[in-house]
Amino acid sequence: MISRAFATTILLCASSVFAQSYDYVIVGGGTAGLTLAGRLTENTNLTIVVLEAGGDGIGNENITDLRNRYLPYGTEIDWAINTLPQASAGGRVYTHRQGKVLGGSSAMNGAVQIRPDTREFETYQSLGATGWTWETFLMYFKKSENFTADTDPLVTGIDTESYHGTSGPVDVSFANNISSFFSEYAIPAVENMNQEINADNCDGSPIGAAPQQISVYPDTYNRSYSANAYYFPVQDRTNLVVYTDSLVSKILWADDQDGLAVASGVEYISSNGSTLQVYGDNVIVSAGTLNTPKVLELSGVGDPSILSDLGIDVKVNSTGVGKNLQNQLGVNVIYKLKEDSGVTLGSETQAPLISLLPLQTVLSEEDQAVSDTMLQEKNEGISQAQFEAMKGYIADGLAQTEINWSLQDEDEGLSLQFYTTDLHTFSRGYAHANSSDPTTKVTVDPKYLSSDHDLWYLSRAIAYTRNITSTEPLASIIDCM
């Protein structure tokens, strides 16, 4: 957030009954933007405006029906930002899915609810995030949540009172109509591998196999996301206005008495193509992981060498903008079930089981020694402090691998699928504006697998899924290994 020193009130001829000056201007009506707007407008003395590049999404069943969660890909509510060809992934181009609609990516993601390990918060603080404690975050986790315990759980023992809220705006429950496969085969196989069975991976200790918590309404199993949690119920508040189809092109600046650049508002392209301005005391840029650095750079905030190439004057010299991009890369591993397995498909709306595993569980002792050797020197792009912190995650046994279990009905019959992800990657990339034209998409290079350890470890995690399917009683119904 960039705060303004003094207010400027300007009334514009725009399609709104509101004056064009507010206490808070929020760029992006996504997961965080609408949450901020909903919370800030609880104070009736404040006025808030939100500018969202996409539409409102009302009536779009591909948003509300979680079974359709992949259908928005490539539609008008998806930014669909392509990466540069990835040198360490055979030149492959990946498409980053990011919500371009009220609710942002919470309107089109997998709706999975999971919280960090309490020990991760200790690392955040050691890296400078003062006040980021598990206790502080837990208070707000609970405040935001309306948790409904499962009526037919895979695993029992959730401590709702200690770790969950029951009166917040975001509904959280579990996958419905789960196939008996998970209780008859999956859980016993996990137990036979001496993996921990975890009733609640949102209690600060997420290690083990746990039932997947998802943000859905338990009565309809429709998606609960930031738009229907934080905006639609309060959209009639007189101190809140939301502009959709409004692309912010840059932050507007004023100089205070000390000569510092201070945000005074934003310029945006409206739904009819007009260029307009809106002013406020505070400007919050909440345009998502990839578009936030683009907005900052178009506004003159960033690395001078990058801004110079774009022909943009430097307002704030901040060389870190757009750098240190890190993203998890996952692989779907598929095992065909025997035709006579007797397994039937449930109608669950999401993968019902998730395993979060430390490196020590996934790797043999021999491979752990290989990992130690590979991590003796840091790879390019990551800071020494982050490198040491992430090695600390491994040494302390924090989750390094996520495996989502699901059953799918393929043309060849039922299959068990493991979506396998390296949670803490060492590879680092960037996201930068590549033109002064705000309608041009951001350039993204996550540099996937540029860390040799990332590539090697992901291959070992994939191999680990074979160990799972080789364990009884699961092994008896696997057809293709």
C-alpha cells in the first residue's frame, strides 16, 4: 500500500453517482481486493472504490459449480498469461491461469483450503516479516471461515473450536459423495506405508494424509469465493463502489513537501474505452501475482534499467519489483485400475484426499545424501537468506511434496490420479511489463526447473507414487504400473 499525504477531490463526469475521490482506491477486485473492500467498508466513515479489469461473473455457472472449475480456462474470465519458453523444460510454454473477474483467481481455482506449517511463520519473521506469527494469522483464519465438519468423514478428530471459525463469510467443508475407494483402499495403503493420518491439515501441523478441505457451501457444494463472501452480500453499502471492465493503466502521483512521490489516485481505461482518473488518500495495488508488478512498473515503480527500456520515468527506484517469482510445478501421474476392481466413482467435487510429505518420507537415505550434495551451493536467482531458509524447511521436516488423490473415469476405465507438486522450489524467475501499453500482457519467466534440485526432486516424488500403488491393499487393484 502506498499512502497519500493529502486528499484531492475531483468530480468527474463518469457513470457513477459517487464523487471520484475516496479514502481507498483498490486496484483489482480479486481474492484480496474484494476482501479488503468488504472489511474496510465495515467502517462507515470510509469510502472505497475497487477497479476490476474483468466482469462481475454473475450467472456464470463455470464459477459457481466447482465441478466446472476447469471450464473457465481460456474464456473471458481468464487472463491466460503465457510464460516465455522454459529453457529447463524443453522450451515448453506454460499458461498461467489468473482470474479476470470479480473474485479473481478464487473464482476459478481448485478451492482448496490449506494453511502453512506453524514453523513457516518463524521463517517469515526471520526474513523480516515482523508480526507474521501463527497465532496472529490463526485469529484471521478463523474470522474469515464458516466451517462445517464433514458428516461422513474419511478421518475423524477435527478440533473445530481451536482451529476453525463458524461465523465467517467463507464457507469451508469437504468433498461430497466420496467413493468408498478412499476408505477401503487409499487410507489403509497410507497406513501400511507408516504415513501419518492427519484429521486436519489446517491446524498448523499439515504433515500426513488428510481429507481435503475446500471452500464450498455444504448444502449446494457451490463455490464460496471472495465475490460471494465479501462483496455481493454488502454491495449496497453506500460507501462502496466497484467498477468492472476497468483496466488500471497507472498510478497517479503528487509530490509532497519533501519531494517524495506519493500516490494520489489511478488512471484507468473504462468499459467504453475512455481514459478516466479516480483519486484517493490511499492506493492499494492488488492486481494478482503477475499483474501487480506490471501496474507498478507502468507507474514508474521498479528497476530503473527496466523502466528505461520501456520509456517510463522513474518515480520510485525499487529494483525488486517483479523479481523473485516462485511457483510450484506439478505433474499428474495416472495409474489405471483393474476392470474387476469393484471400485465405483463417487460424485465428489474435488480430490477428497491430500498427502503432504517431508523430503525424508519421499526419499531413501541414499537419495537424501544426494539431495544434501546438490544443495551445498545455491542456484542462480535465489538470495542466500532464502536458500538457507528453504534448506531449513527440509532439515526440519516441513512438507516438501503435495500429492492430491482423485479418481477419474477415462476412456479406458477408472484411473487413480496423483497430482504431485514440489511445494518449496528453489527456482526463481520474474514478471515484468514489456510495453508502456497497459493492454499488453505482462512478460512472465518463472524459470521452471532451473534449479537442478527442483528437477531431480520432482522426478523422485513422481517415483514415490509408484511406492504408494505398490502397497496393499491398493496394489491388488492397480492394473498399469
